[in-house]
Amino acid sequence: MSGANTPPDERTRQHRPTGGPTAGAAGAAAGAAGSGPDPAGTNGNPREGASRDEEPETTRSARSEPPERPSEFEATRAEPEAPLDNDPGLITHRASQGGYSYYSDADPYPDDDHDDFEDRFDDELDYPDDPDDDDMTALARKKRGRRRIWRGLRRTCYVAAALAILVPGAVFAWCYFTFDIIPPSKVAKNYNTSLVVKYSDGSLLNKFSPDEGQERVLIDDLSEVPEDMRHATMAAEDADFYSNPGFSVSGIGRAVYNQLSGGQGGGSTMTQQYIKLSTGRDAHTIKRKFTEIVRAFKLTNQYDKTTIFKAYLNTAYYGRDAYGIDNAAEAYFGKDPSELNASESALLAGMVQLPRGNDPRVDAKRAEKRWEYVTGQMRDNGWLSQREYESLEMPQTRPMFAWKTKTTTAQIHIQQRIVEELEERGYTKDDMTSQGLQVVTTLDKQAQQAAQEAVRQVMADQPEEINPALAAVDPKSGAVRAYYPGNKGYDWVKQRQPVGSSFKPFVTATGLKQGHGIGETYDGSDDQTIGGTEFGNAGGVRCTHPKRCGVREATEESVNTAFVNMANKFGPQSVAETAYEAGIPREKVTDDGETKPVLADARTGNPDLGIALGRFPVSTLSLANGYGGLADGERAEPFLVDKIVDNDGEVKEDFSPETETAFDESSTRSANIAANVTESMRDVAEGYGLDLTGDRPVASKSGTHQFNNTSHNETASYVGYTPQISTAVVLNKSTTSKQPLTDASGSDIYGANEPGEIWQKFMNAYLAGKPVERFQEPDPIGQFSVPPPPSSEEPKEETEESSTPPSSEPESSEPESDSSSTPPSSGWSETSEPNEDCQDNPWFSDCEGNGDGSGDGDGPGDGNGDGNGNDDEVNAQDNEGARRPDSG
């Protein structure tokens, strides 16, 4: 049959001729001529024109039996043939036409649309064009090798996929039948809520318990909790609680991602959280998450959801030492759980995520964001209508520890400080109590008792409104040895207060860093305009030679103008940097959640010349720690938590102190700067009769801060150190508002009065029996001693000049930074945040004029804190031989 009569839908295949170009042409011509035998009998297809049943014997034999020699088979296979009429293109036809052979190295499958996966993958690769027939054997071997590789990879993937499913499933099943589930009733009964705190020597400081040793209040039935509280809890923690099997697949994915990416936690259901609460703290690992999921699944299968929900509400920690929803409702709102409304429920539900950080009394901005999230989830899940949602307002909570009745406030503040440090190190209070872990603090039992006794003795006959605070720190490590925060509503060791002239040594250290020695002189005359602001000295305070006041004398006499001129010369920002290097914190978080520098003006964001006179508030603990940096030239972070131990006393984690050089990259130079600062303060204590027994060397400084525009004081402080201990004492007088700091007789209190007495009694008691250690002898920096005045200069003339306009000497005429020309603030800020804390206590750090200490009662001309007759040494009268000021 002619090729022209072949139906178009039937596929044919032509084999490539083997006779080269000539044979190919002849074959093509034969194909064009139609059917019939080839006249030459050499280039045509031997089956051309034959029917399917008429297969030549030679071809059948070649197909049915292997040839004796490969060369004969190849020759037979290579013979070209013309298209077969009506050939449907089946494999049987192609095989009969010299196709597949087990004995051939040639590729038996040409590239067409029916290639398998490996051929399609190969086609995507950029291989060169097919080689000539002579290279077909090598190509076939290469393809066969690729197929074997891909076959092995496929099988490996199949096995890996099977293992990824079967192995976790087997492990899950094994864990499911192996792990025990503690009945929720037993967990509630045995759950320990006391935080055991010990002194540094291992003796018991206190067992802090939410209910003063009593068993906490539990709800007996979930119906005791209003529907709003249940919905708020689900909105905050697990919206699918009633439908999930105890764990969340999406939550697992988040947890795995967080672990692999270095994060923590993520996606735990309420059931998983209860498992963690009931079994104790585990490491933040995938292994812990896996076992938690298994237990949650098993718990869900063994107990109904109502039982699990009730167990969760009885076990969760809500902050403020409140375990369980009953105590939480009392601690925050003074209510029973059944009385909680939707707004209050949302606040409590949001507390579990971050028990302290989400407390409105700790961080109002963060708390409100969390509350908004929970209420929004309640609306989105249909538990609040849009109208109800829009009508909600952020609820007001009780003061933090108002629900406490027996534990002293001082103990509560110590406990709270410990809890804060534990959280910073990755431990919650719940972790500690559920596992029976105990805290060993840095607090020295003898030091703590000495602090309490010193305060008791000195303040016995003084007004109860006076708030004393004492902090003592080991300069070598930053370990807090004594912490007395007062025994009223606020932690006065933690709260920032302006400390007046006690800040002056940081100015001295700044000059030493720049090469200005303690023998240099500055204009210490009264009533000067420095940097555009008027400054003056306290009444009767003067240097021997006012125009040439050396640093030692300026420190001992507390001459304001000399230190302001020093700060003007060195730069206020440089003074702030020195204080930061010594150990004063750099930043603070305001009540608006903003981070700002501690030593800076609220309006400019920079320090001004008032920094020399303690205009910017710092905490008592920070002041003691900063003086510790001046003691040895090493900066340390103050800390109370030394280590965590289990019930058997085995150390679970030890927090080793870390220090670094403070004032210079060279530890030797840094220590020498500290030694020179120390030298400038060596005579202050003796001058007030506050020197220590046993002829102990001590460096110290007193300070006061003026109360608004009055002639009274706002705070009084005394700070000093030996090589073993650095101690700060600060007093203020405040109830629901600030008051002038006056004693029982109505007289003003200065730094060398009650603060100095408390400091001296504590230091002597703590150091009793300890070896006397000497300070490092200073290697003089710059000018170490004050040169004698010119012979023609007489003190009387200088005294007369002290009332003249500002000095024109070079030290006081240096250019000043832009911020130093800002006039001082005048009076306590009228714009303090009107929250309950501020109304109860305007000293609260977040109430300080946008949280930055801008309203510190600095009147005009008072030098931002110590002028107008209010410096620390003025009118300092005590019965222990404190020197009286000059009457002139």
C-alpha cells in the first residue's frame, strides 16, 4: 500500500538508515515511490509492502533468538525500513523492527512524549546534542547510571518519609502509655506556693507565701467563675479549648520554628500550660514541648474539659503573689471571682502571659495593650458584641500589695526585687514554687540586721512620715549585702530621688579622665552666672581662697559654684557618661513606655549644668553601686539573687558576677582614676564626726536637694565606702504628697544629720570584726596639690570679691554645650500622671514630670538643687561633734 494512503491518525516510525548520506537519500526516494520491493535489494525495508502477518523469517529469527555475535545484531537492527502502512505505532511493531534487545547497549527508548520521569528530568537539564551513532553506547551507559542514582534517591526519600511518620508515631504511642498523669485534684492539694528565700550563708530569710502560710483559696466548681472570665481566659490563651485534643497543630509549628530560630515558647494550649504548671519548669526545648503535648493529649482523653479548665484557673499565676483566680480577683480588685465583669476579666486573663510586666501598676502602657488584645479576641470570637466591646474601659486595680495584711512592706519589696531578677534570668515565681526550688540571695544576714537596727535607733523619735532607705553593695562584685526599702508603701531603695551634692564626686572623676587633677583650682565664689544660669553657694559656705578653690576643699566644704564651673569645663554630657561608667543605669522606662536617659532634661534630652549638683534623680541602690565604681574603678551590676538550689541544697544554677573596667580600657588607669577620686573625699566623714571606728579609711559625701522654691530640703543623703562595702542612705518625707524634710522639732534635716548617723552606725556594725583594708594609693593625675596663692593675694580681698559678678578666670569661661544654657526647672511638675500611684506617692518614678525628673523643685538661683542656703553642710547640727558652718 502506498504511503499516500496511510490514514493520518496512525503513527509510523522510520529508522535511521545505516548507509550514510547516500543510503539515506536512497531510502527517502524509496519511501516516496510507494510500496514494493527495492530494486537494488540493499537499502529498502525487507518488510515493505508486506502485511503484519507476513513477517520475514530472518526478522522473526532475529527477534526471537539472540544473534551469535553482537555485530550481526547491530547490523540487522541498523537496516532502514520504510513506513509501514496502517502501522498503529504499537510497541510490538517497533520491537519487531529492530527495537529493544537485552543484548544492546544502545538506548532502546527514543525521546518522545511517553518518556518516564527520569527522561523528562534529563530533558530539563542542559545536555549537549545527541552524539553520532558511534557514541550511542557511552550515552546509554551514562543514562543508565543517572537512572540508578535517581532510583536510589527516590527510594531513600520514600524510606525517610515513612520513618518521619512511623517513628514519631511510635514514640508518641510509647510515651502515651508510659507517662503518668497526676490527677488535677492531687495537683491542687499539693501545689506549693511559698517562695523560700535564704541569706547568703544559707540561713532562712523568709518563706514568702501568698496567704501567710495558709492554703490558697480554690474554686470548687467552674460555675463560680463568670462566663466573661471563662471567655476572657480562652480569648487570651486558647480560643479552641473545647474542640482541640489538648494541643494545637499550628501552635506546634510555631514552637518548632521558635526553637530552630533561637526563640522560645509559642502556641501552647491551656491544657499544655496546665501540664507545665503541674509538672514544673522544663528547659525550652523541642523535647519538652513533645512530652508536654503527649501529656496534654492523655489528660484530655482521661478528664473532661470542665475539670481541666477548673484545674487551670486554680493553678495559674496572675502576679502579685496571687495563685489561682480566687486570689487574683482579691489581689487586683478586692472581689470574689463571681463578681468580675468583662473588663476586669480581660485584664486578669491577660496577666498569665507576663505576670509582672502586664500589671497596670508596673507598666500601664503594656498592660493596656494586653487588655485591648484580649477584649478584641473576645469580640472576634463572638463572646462580646460590638456595642459591648466599645463600651469597655480599662479597669482600675488596687495598689500592688493592698491585699496583704501580715507580711511587712519591707519584706514584700525584697521579695519583689528577687522575683524581678528571677524573671530576668528566665525563672518565674511559679517555676520556683512548683518545683520546690529555693533562692540563695547575696544579702548578708549581719548586714541586713545592722541596717534595720541603725534605722530603728536613729529614727525612733522622728516623724513616721520620714522614709529612710539604705542600700549596701560589695564594690568588687555588685552583690547587694543590705537592702532596707523602708516599711511603708513604696520601695525607696528602688525609687529615683534627687540626691544633691552626693553626685559631685562624679564631676571630679570626669575631670580626672580628661587629665585634670584634684589639685586644680576653680572659682568657688558665691552668686555666679554660669552657662546662662545663676548659681550660688549655701549660706556661710566658702573656700579659703574663693577664686582659687581646690577640688579637695570644694568637696569637703561642698562648694556648689566650684563644681558647676568644673562641669561647665568638662561638659555635662561627659559627667553623665562618667556616672554611667561607674554604675548608674543609662536608661529608664517612663509611664508612657518610652526609653529615656536617666541623667537628662525632659525637654532637651540632654544633661545640663544642674547635673553637678544632683539635679537628676537616681535610686539609692544605683547611688551605692555608682560609688562602688568609684571605690575600685570596676563597674558591676547590682544583684540580689546569687544562686538557685533544690530542696536538697544542690545548686541548680549559679549566677556568677561579671565586672568590667569603668573609666578606661586599661584596668590600671581606671583603678588609678578611682584612687584619685577617693583621695578627694577622704576628709569629709572626719569633718562631720562620722568617721569609722578602728581608724578605717573611708571616702564619703553628703547631699541635700532643695524643696521647690522654699528654704527647706526635699531629700537628704549620705554615701560612702571602704574597700569592702559601699553604702547609701537617702531620706525623704512623703505621705500622699511631698513635704519638706524636717525632724520632730521642725528643723531641716541635712545629709550629715540623720542620714549620716544611720550610715555611720550601719558601717561600724557591718565592718566590726572584719580586717581594716586600705585604699589604693593614687598615682597623681595632672595637678595633685593646690599651689600656694600669690604672696600679694589676701583672703580678705577675695572674700570681698566673692559677691562680685561671675569670675572671668579661664576655668569658668569655657564654652558650654547647647543644653547647659537651659534654665533649671522651677518646682514640682503640675503635669504628673494622674494615676492612683502618683496621688498616693508623687515620688513614684513614673510621676516625675514625664518620668524624667524634670520637676525636681529647683528654684531660680539655687544651682538646681543646693543653693539658697540649702547645701548639705549648712546648719548641720548634731550631738556627735559635727562641725558647724562658719557664721560669716
